[in-house]
Amino acid sequence: MIRKPNKQDANRIYEIAKENTLDAKKKHRGGFLVSNYPLETYQNYIETLEHFYVLDIENKIVGFLLAFKEENLDLSLTVNRFIKNRAKSEYLILKQICIAINDQRKGYATLLYQHFMDTIDIDIFLAVVLKPYNEPSMKFHEKLGFNLVWELIAEDSKPRGIFYWNNPVSTRYFNKDLLVKQYALASELYRHEDSLNWTKLNYLFYVSASLIAGIVIASNLPTENAIKYALIITSSIGIITSILFIFAIFSGVNYMQIRKKAYMKIERLLENMGGASLINVLGEKKKVFLKAPTEYVLKGLPIIITVMWVILLLVGTFYM
């Protein structure tokens, strides 16, 4: 059974990694690890990594696989920076795959890889030590469809081979002409949802302005306490209305972000087929000084208006 690890698995994972380090290679045949993580690192990865899997055979862990998303990377390391600056789309870096010494050559590593590769829809990079030559690892990854694309020297002065696996899901099984049509449709749906959210916000302004006009009119009436009752009634209506618009706008903005992700994903697929990047800058190192404020404005203004009505209600209730 392949599953996510829990805290109780950390010691076993550490044992498997330790017996497969480069220092232990003299005692055992097979691949090896050069990242000698302490136990605390694996404990932290269990809690933070999305792609961390263990192979459990009859209630005993016989192997594990862990991979980093871009946000998990330590960009002070040469390999991570090198890959980030050259990747053309979303990617994962497979950091470690390891099988217990006594359970190797049973196809367990392939099982872990197949599960991992079937789970994701983006590409994979990994680094393999070239000196000493890690022949089992090199041949194994080539058999799985990885290609050696770059070589570089890491901080430990050991040369690394960077392997790349182009996820078939990302290009091979997609019709380019259909993707172009879907790209146009996704763009239109995103713009429509954005426009709809601004329309909701405009309606909230209209309702709020009408209620404020009612307060102004009431303040000119000769009736005693007219302004007090006007503040209490209109503010109560304003609070209820604003809260309803908050739910409507928040759900609309969240849906708009889903549309945006779909839009960007189609662009990535077209880029992998030879197209140019138009809005997606994945894999490019650029300084961004300003982030589009649309989401914050759409979500923030209804909250501000609600707070305004609460203040007016308090004024009408306690100070008028």
C-alpha cells in the first residue's frame, strides 16, 4: 500500500535513508543518496510536503519517495536555482526515492514512481550524481522515460546530471486545435466572471447610496428622533444587505480564481506545444513590484461598507 507518511513513520524513513547513503554504498550494491538529512528534516517534511509517499508492505515501510514543489525549494542551492531558471512550466523536483536494502530489486521503486507519476499532471526534474557514477539510478530513470538534459557542478563539487520527464498528460493526449478554442473560451469565461463581480459591487454601491439618501431625507423631517430611527433602520438594512453581498462577491471571486487557473493551465499546455507565453511567467525569474489588486478590492470594499453600517448603527443606538 502506498500512502502518505505520519509522524510515527519518521524513524523508519530515516533508517532506510541512512542505509542508502553514499557512505554505505561500499557495503551494498545499488543506487545511493547524497542528501544526508537528519531525522528532524524528515519529521518536518512529513508535515509540510504535499508529495511524500511511503510504500507499506504488511505494516512495514520498505521505501519512500519525496518531491518538492517550487515553493518548497531552497533557492540557495545550485541545482534548485538552475532548474527554476530553465523550467518552462510548472514542475516538481523529485528529491529522494529510496528502498530498504533488503527489499531492493523487487519492483518497489517502480511502484512508488508509477503512483507518483499517475498522481500529478505536471513535469518532473531530478538530479543524479555523476561521479561516483550512479549507474543503477541512471538506467532506472532512463527506463522510466526520463532524459538527461543538463549537467552541472553542485556545492559539494560533485557533478550532477539533471533528468527531465515531460508528463504525457501535459501535452501528448491533447488536441492542439481544441486547446486553442478552449483557451479563447477560458479567457472569455474569466473576463465574464470578473465583470460579474464588479457588477455585484456596483449594485452594493447603489443600495448603500440609496440608504444614505434615506438618512439624509429623514434628517430634514420635523419628527422628533427621526434621524435616530433612520440611522437604526437603514443601518440594519445596510448590514444585512452588505453581508449578503459579501457572500455573493466572495464566492464569485473564488470562482474567478478557479477560472484563472484553468486559463493559465491551458496556456502552459500550448506553450509546451511550441506556443509563446502570454500571461503565464512560470519558470521565469522576474521582479514583480505590483500585484493585481482586483481580488483585494472586490473582497475588501464590501467589508468596509459593512463596518460603516455597524458604526452608523452604534451611533444611532447609543449616541443619538
